[in-house]
Amino acid sequence: MMGLSWFTQLFHSLVHFILDPRPLNKSHMLIFSKDVYRGTASSLDNILREMHSFLQDGLGRITVQRVEYCKCRKAKRSPWEHEFLIVTVKESTNRGRMAYLMVDRLVDDTKQYPGGQDGLLTDLAQRRDEADTEAADPSSTDESNVEPDPTIEPTTTSSPSTSTSWHSPSRLQRSGAKVKRITKGDAPYALDRLSIFADRNSIKKELGKVKFDVLMTMDLTHSQNPRPMTIEVLTHILQTTSRNTPRYHYLFAQCYWFAYTIWKILEMEMHPQINRHTRHARVCVYSAYPKAVILGKGPSVDTARTPETVKMQWDAERAGRDSEWAALALASQADHRRAEEAEEARRQTAEEGRRQAEEAHRRAEEAEEGRRQAEEAHRQTAEEGRRQAEEAHRRAEEAEEGRRQAEEARRRADAQIRELQAKLEASERHAGSTSVV
């Protein structure tokens, strides 16, 4: 039994989970995430059914190692002495990862009760005293003396437990029916929570300042059942228990009933080693009355809601559920195979595309090399032509220089010849004049 803060916290967590746009990291199969998961057994079951990583690597390989039966200590912050289970699961593969599940039943219905929580506790104590009085009065044991509760409607499922109204031959339950008629409306639907944490310290942080005791510990690693309790089977047990009595009632189906029923089903199924601790006698004991009363087991629970009945319902569905998981695993394998084939086809297509791209790139490089060589040949040809032209020009200049020098030499030779002729003529004239004398 927990108050409004628990419900409000869970509501906001569920809204955050639903609206959170971040994709799931499938490698941890949600169970081994470092982030806290808050939901229900049904929501987790639905997620795991569609998670290929779980169907391929987690199905049948995540087993329950230990279950701890816990009870919050009575305090101002926790007047309801809430009971819950802490379930330790472990991956049986080489990775050996572990996670911690917190399983409990929540409701916040005290706001519908005149006088609130204190008024509810007072009236419950008064009705319990009336039940004790009825037990001493034989005339009060006639079931016809119990006025029907028109505010309670049976559920529409065909389950024997859910089709049973809140009425019961139990005097404590008839007393509870009187309490129910004081409240407004039908019994509220329970919120059967399943939270997953990466470590135990996170559970303590979740509870805040509320302290709790471990009353009993169930060690499933020492079990007489050779078939391990896997997480998918555990969620089925949780779902079956929730479906058995989906509505929350302070006497018949509260957190005590939910935790104790699941515990007993696991005990009957697995025959594990159970260690009962110092305060184990507080299991299902509610001490807020003037004197302590047992709720959630024994006389407060009719046949339709006993652990034996819920286990029978679970057993009846088990073969079908196992077949569903087997079919999902096969479908996942087929999907995985198709995905691998598609991936292989994609890889081959990508490889062919890469090869063609490389071939095109090679051809482009060859074309570029041809163009470069052509440009180089053109450049060399042009350079050679330019060089030859320069050489021809140089030779022309040299020829011109030779012609000019030859012309200059010829001109000088002509000048020298003329000078010699002039000298010769002058010499001849001088010789002639001498001979005349």
C-alpha cells in the first residue's frame, strides 16, 4: 500500500517513457539498460516480443536468481507498510549481466474516502471489530444477511476469479464490503508496477527515505525444478496475477496479496531454497489497526484469488504462451535470416556499385592520364617547335651576322684594294717623273 507520491511518480515516468523520442538501445534488450525502466509486466512483455535482440539472444537465457520479499517500515512517509518483491535476474551467456526488478501493486484511492487516510484506517479497524462480533454471533453467519454491494461490478472476463464479485463467505471480506460501500464508486483498478534497475542502490534511491526490511529470500539457483525460471515466464506469472484481480481493494487485493501470491506461485513451481529472516512474521501483517491484522493471505482471500488458483490459471495458459514465444523466436529467426539476406544483397549491390565506381574512376583516371599525356605531348611539341624556331632564328641571326661581317670584310678589302691601287698609281707617277728627268 503506497500513497499519492508513488502513483504520481509512476504516472510521469510512464508518460516520459511513452513520449521519449530516443530510440531504444537494443544491445541491452531493455532489461540491462543503465536507465530505469518503469512500466508493467504487460508493457515489458509487449516490448520484448518485438525486440529481435531479446528473441535471438535473451529468450530462455535471462533467469531469475533470487527473489526478496520486502516490506516498508511503518513511518509518516510510509503509513501503509508497503510490500514488494525485488527480483534479481542474470544473463546466462558469457556476458553474465544482471538486473534488479521491483514488483509491486500501487493505487491512490484514499482521496475518494471521507476523512482521507486516517478516516479509512479508523473505519477499517471498526469494521474488523464488527467482523469479530459477527464471528461470535451465529445468526450473522448467514450469507443472506450480507447486503449486496451495488457499486461493485464483476469483470467481463471468463476467468473464475475475475467473474467473482468482492463478496465472500469470509467475515473479514464481508466487513470489507461494508467499508467498500462507504467509499465512492467501484474499487479502483490496480497499477501493478514492474520497474527495472541496474543495481540495488537505484532501488533505494527510488524509495527515497522510506526504509524497508527483507523478510524472506528465495534462492532459485538452488531449486528442485530443473527448468529455470526465465524472465518471460516471470512476466507471465505477473500478468496472470494482475488479470486474476485487476481491481485494487484494501482488504482483498492490495500490495500484500499481489506480492504474496507471486511469491507462493514461484515457491510452488520451483521448490527453491528459502531463507526466512528475523522479521519474516511481518509478511502480510498490517499493524495500523488497534491490533495487527493479516491481509492478502489466509481468511482475507477467497478461493478465486488464492495462489493455488492463480497458479492453475497460469498453468492453463503456459503451454500456449510457450508456443507463442517459440513462434516469435522462429519468426525472429526468419526475420533475422531475411535481414541477413537483404543485408547480403545490399552488400553485394554496394560492392558491385563500388566496383563499378572504382572502374569508372579508373577509366576516368586513364582518360585523365591520356589527356595529361596529350597535353604533355602538345606542350613538348610546342616547346620543340618554339626551340627549333628560336634555333632557326638564332641561326638566321648568325647568318645575318656572318653576312654582315662578310660584307664588312669585303668593304674593308675593297677599301684596302683601292688604297693599294692609289698607292700603286702614286708610285708609278713618281717613277715616271723621275725617269723623265
